[in-house]
Amino acid sequence: MNVMTPEGYVAADGRRIGPVLMEMKNITLRFGGVKAITDISFEIREGEIRAIIGPNGAGKSSMLNVISGFYVPQEGEVWFRGAKRPPMKPYQVARQGIARTFQNIALFDGMSVLDNIMTGRLTLMRSGLLSQAIWWGGAEKEETAHREKVEKIIDFLEIQNIRKTPVGRLPYGLKKRVELARALAAEPKLLLLDEPMAGMNVEEKEDMCRFILDVNDEFGTTIALIEHDMGVVMDLSDRVVVMDYGKKIGDGTPDEVRSNPDVINAYLGVAHE
Amino acid sequence: MNESDAAAEGRSIPALMALNARRHASRPAYREKEFGIWQSWTWAEAHEETRALAMGFLALGLNPGDHVAIVGRNRPALYWSMVAAQMCGAVPVPLYQDAVAEEMDYVLDHAGARFVVCGDQEQVDKVIDVQERLKHIEQVIYVDKRGMRKYDHSRLNALEDVLAEGRAAHNRFEAELAARIGRIGYDDTCVMLYTSGTTGKPKGVVLSNRNIIETAKNSAAFDHLSQREEVLAYLPMAWVGDFIFSIGQAMWAGFCVNCPESAVTMMTDLREIGPTYFFAPPRVFEGQLTQVMIRMEDAGRFKRWLFHRYMAVARRVGPAILDGNPVGLGDRLSYALGDLFIYGPLKNTLGFSRIRVGYTAGEAIGPEIFDFYRALGINLKQLYGQTEASVFITQQPDGQVRSDTVGVPSPGVEVRIADTGEVFYRSPGTFVSYYKNEASTASTKDAEGWVATGDAGFFEEGTGHLRIIDRAKDVGKMADGRLFAPKYVENKLKFYPNILEAVVFGAGRSFCTAFVNIDLNAVGNWAERNNIAYSSYQELAAHPEVYQTIRGHVEEVNRSVAEDPMLSGCQIHRFLILHKELDADDGELTRTRKVRRNIIAEKYADLIDALYAGKDRIYTETEVTYEDGRKGAIKATLTIADAAVAGGAERMAAE
């Protein structure tokens, strides 16, 4: 692996990765007596594609929920852009520039693709309820500007043909893409993807991979993702955190992780003598 | 300015564009839907952009006589690139954008292109692939910047940057550009277009300014095209028709060319633009009709009744009203009501509300399909043409339209039928030569300028309309000497919505057999309504009930073929439904989706043997090519079915 400095490092494909964007310090999360996450620390750097992997029940989604502010850990600190983050509501976290997609799609089925993506811009809208309701003056101008951004994302993700289609009528793979579009609409610094390829066929997976790489490349968005498909994870990510039973058992480049004996044990099991 | 001025000044496409920039300065010339909005450019703006681009090309060192390959979907920037190349004295060579790298390799090599203008990253990748071998490709220019940031830009430029450079350098190049435009002669090459290559390697058809402009002038006058027309440019830019409609006629008449947002939004964009002048191959009209019928099946009972009631009225009197023939007052009233309730809204949904002239060509169109559109009051006509003729050979005048003819010779075109039945023509649009292929030029075009079409046909007594039977070389003899015209039968089969493609075999054999491709849209919808589960095309194609339906269609066709004693030998005795769709990527169809008979016969020789050997099942493995060029194999066991034949043919077979 390349030399890691406070300013960043050079990724395997030659991309320049920046300084630390988010840091998790000794996070522990409990539900009653059950420990979902035990004393985990890792950092996410600017411009990086960072994967969190692990067997079922390892605590990956809980970790993502801690990052997005949905769960507040009992112990440990979350540092974002050089400042310690106090306990926050998810919408406050969203305003800080963190957007996410969900494992089981959470879109508005009755609304068109365009409207769904527009909701991603909500945190950026400034005009008040009244002026939006009567759609006058600043509100109109603001919506036009937001629509322009949304159209650029529609163009980017190649979903022009379903712009006006209600989301409920779309196939699964496209819904996933619309969800990505909505997350992108918030212009996040950090994008969290919860199993973006789950349930997809090979072709849809390839498309999704391409879009994730393109997003990272074109917008410089930092991406943290959870994924089960090992091939995808190893191809896509710069660094991987491996979790098992709520503990961190590995952290490093895909090659390092792949040769880590603890990781091999967790995934393949080990012979007992 | 009037037409004679245009004739005096417009001796080249750049000259016509300059003329339009003056006479139609503020009228829209190009529109493109991007980011959800129609962006438009007036003639004056388009002319400025094109000139800047031409100066950018000069800055990159484009020389007179160079070939500039253009590959991408229909976009104003690519049309301007073609004209900009012409301004520099170079020759634009548009290529099919869905060609795989090896097909592109052949054409780029043959044309010796120095510059390639690409639509997006996908095309750039293909060009970079072949650049390893083809050292003559010096500059690659791309329109869409997406994904291009990390490429080596030493010989790669964004079109936007070329434009900017051209603008910045206008003081330096203004004089040179004017001189180059001034030197373009009427008989200089306007464009080089590659034939789709139904047989063998594609050939580069060289068309002069005279060819294109004379043809545009004649055909625009024939259909009274004016600057007020709107066309939708969605057919491949490499196809001669698009060049004539979107460049030749658009420049001559000064009308607006609209480019859709992407290939998949074409139907929505069609509806938004509502073109007045429209061209589509029969499959587009077929597809739309199938969609309408499927959606009507799902409609409520009252709507369905209304639809069928008024469509019956339209079928009875619609074509007559369109042709201006006398129709009774009662019928006229019914038709007017139908227009209010059904035809008007339907045309609006299809995007045909404003259509004044519509053409279809390339393949035979089913009479029911043709009549459906004419009944709605859409002036759909047929034309017959080819690349070598700058499209037009014959076309149907308003008021003399039928589904089984291709019309009378276009203005300025002479047509004669040889003793063999082959159709020959001579016209101002007749091509100059095949590029680097004198032998083919000589065998196609004789010293007097007559060109063999390769099609067999005859002029109908009385009306003087041309009828085409089949490709002259495909018309053959069966073992017992009876006439074998495969296309004639295939077209009859393809008129059924369930059948997408058919290939008939029988030359030199004692009876005819066929491969059938089902239409996944139509058959899939039928399966859904009848609760028939299937997981793949292959499984649906092999379903016994699907076989039953197709057998019904084949037997109906047999009865209709038997009515013509000359062709009764072409009835289909045995058939099978193919386990995969015939595909241009596998070389089975041309890029314009015409069946490549010999390649199919070679590739599926085992299936043909089985058809004639009397087997009723056959196991086969087929190699397929995916869109990204990888190869795979499909394995299947196919059922072979027998079909009843009518009349005399059965006796012959029994003997």
C-alpha cells in the first residue's frame, strides 16, 4: 500500500485521496443488553471509496446508521470535517452534507422520478412554506435552479426516459438508480450506500458500479458503502473495513484484507483440531 | 429570396447554410432536448457555430480532401461537424454508432479518416481501440465530456474546446476559410456513406454536391416542403435518408431539425415536437400500432367499443377522405365525430397531430398497418430508394397511395426494367463511384449512367406504379423449377404482430421451410393476459401454445400464397421458432435490420438440415455476442412443427 500521510495517499488507480473527512473513535452501540458495535474506530478520507463488509449480523448497517445520525452510540465520538459531532437528528446530519440510500428502497411510490429526486434537494431549499405554496418571486426562481441541478443528475444517471414515470411502476434495478439520484441531488460531501447492488442481476450490477465510480470521479464525492458481493467490493473500493460480531477484524486495501487471516476465518471458517 | 436565388448560390451545403443564415436568420434551424428542455439554435446561430467549428478544425490542421469520420447519435453538434468539415474542403463520413470496434475498424481503415468526431466516451473507446492499428487517425474529437477527464488528451479534444479555439483564432483563419468554401465545386464530393452491407463488406458510396442538392431540390418540390417543416432526426446519421432529410432537404428548404434527448426517449420527444414531415421504417409504425392495440385491450369496455366502432368508420372512408375522393355526407359526419373522439386524441398521443407528409421505406409494410395510419388521416406514403440514388428512385404522389406499390419515378429519375426483371434507374442523384472500388462501380453503374438496383419488379399496367417483388438475386428456383421468392413470403409472415422476423429457405429444395422469431412485446403481452409464466425469451419461444399460434399464422400465409399460381410453391411445409432474436451484433442482420440470408443459413446449417431431414426435435448451440463485445453460447432443444399447405402444392410434395 502507498504511504499514508495526514494529507492523504495515492490510490491503486492513481487517484489522489485527501485528508480525513470523517473519523469514528471507539464507537460502541448497544440495544438493551445486546452489543451491536463494540469499540470500533476507523476513518474515511476525502475522495475515497470506503467499503464496510462482514457476514450477516456483523453490525454493518448499524455502523452506517451511526454515521447518518439515525443511531446515537452510547460510547465513542464521531468527528466530521475536523469537529466533534454532537448527537444530532438525521435531518441535521443531512444538512451537514451526508446523504444515503437504503437497503430496501425508500422512495415515494406514487410520485414521479423527477419529484422523488427533487425531494433530495429539500435540505437546500431556502424559501419559506408560504412563498413555496403560492409559488411567487424567489420560490419560483429557486425551484428552477433546483430543477436544473436535478436534470443534470438525470442526465448523468441516464434516466431521461423515466423522468415522468411514477416510481411504483419501475423495475427494481431502476428504483435503486433513482434512489442514488435522490441522494446525489443533495450534493453530499459523503454518500452512504447501503447494499447498492443487493438483488440485482449482473448487468444491473455493472451499471451501478460504473455509476458509483463516475459519481466519485466527476463530483469528487466520498463514498462509504456496505455490500455483500465480494467481487464488487474488491473492485470498487480503495479501502475496506471488515466487521464480525460487532468488532473490527480488518482494515486496509482490498489486497491486504484478502490476505488477513482473521478475515479468512470469519468468511470461510477455520478447521478445529 | 426565392428558389432561383437558392439555385444560383447554393452549389454546396456550406453555401446553402450561409444563404439560410441570411434568409431565415431568426427561424429555428436546430433543436435538441437536453436536461429536460428543448434547446434551440436559429439559422444565424447555427451558421456561426459551424463556422467556428470549421476554424477549429483548421487550427487542428484539417486539409482539403481529408476524410472526417462522424460517429454518434443525432445531435446538432455532429450535424455541424459534417458541414464544418465540408467548409474546410474535407469529406464527412458518418458511421453507424452501434457498430462494434471491428466493424468500425474496417470502415475507418477503408476511408483513411484523419479526424474522427465522436458523440461520447463509448465511441471514443472504440476509436482508441482501432487506433493501435490505424496510424492515420490523428485527431479524435468528442462532444459529451462525461468520463473523459482521465484520457490522454495529446490527440484528443473536446468539441467545445475546438469551437472555442476556432472562435479565438477567427482573425487568423477567416480568410483561409472563405477561400476554402469558395473552392467547393458542384461536382466535388459532398459526403461518403457506407452501405449497410447486406452482402459482404460495406462499400463507400461517394455522393457529390450535385447529387445531394439536385435530389433535395426535386424531392422538396414534389412534397412542397417549406421552411415551416419540423423533422425529428432519430435515424442513424450514417444512413443516406438521414443525410437527405436532415441535411440536404433541411438546408435547401430551410426547415428545422429536432434531435431527441436519447434513443429511448424518442417516442416522448416525437410527441412533444409533433413533426410535419416524418420518415420511419415500417417497424416503427408496426411497433406503435402494436402498442396502441395492446393498450386498447387493457382499456375499459366502453372505450374499447368506441375505439372499434370509429376505427371501422375510419377504415371504410378515411383513406378516401385523405385522397380527396367523394364521400357521402353521413360518412363525413361520422368521420368528423370519430376525429373528435378517437382519431384526434390518438394522433396526438402518437405525435402525429401535425403530420403533413410521412414516408416509409426500406421494407414492405403490412397493408393493415399502412391502412390504419391512412385511415386516421395521416398522409403516410411509400418510397423506394437506395444509397446509390441519394435515396429517391420512386415515390407515391399525394392521392395515389397504396400499400402494394412504391409509386411512380421521382422527379428527374428515369426507371427501366431489364429483361431479367431487375429494376434500373438513372438520375441526377446517381452516385459518383464506390470509394477505392472501381470494379464494383463498373459492375453497378454502366457507361450511360444506368444503375442496377438488385431488386426485381415490374410497372403496373394502367397506373404506372412500380411494384417490387424481391431481391433479384434472392429470387430463385426450387428443385422442380417453380419460382422461389423468399422475401415475398417472409413479408406476409411479418405482417402478423406476433412474428418479428422470418427467414424462408427453399432454393433448390423440393419444399420450403422457415425460421420464425417471435415478437417478445406482442407474445409476452399475450402470455401475461393468459397467465402463462415464462422466464426467458427462449422459454416463451418454445411454448407449445406459442407454436400453435404461429402454426395458425403460417397456415394462413400458405393459403394466401397458394392464391397466386406462380408463387404457390413457396408455401411453408415445416418451420421452427428460433431460440434467440436475430441480431445485428451477431452478424445475422444488417445495421438497418435486414436479414443476412447466407450468414444465417451457414450459422444454423444444423437446423436447416433438421427441417429437411424430417426430425421433430433438434439440439443446438449458438454463439452470441453481447453488447460489450464478449461472446457466450446459448444451448437449446428446438421443436420443429409441420404446417398444412393448401391446394396444388401438397400434391407436388406428395409425388
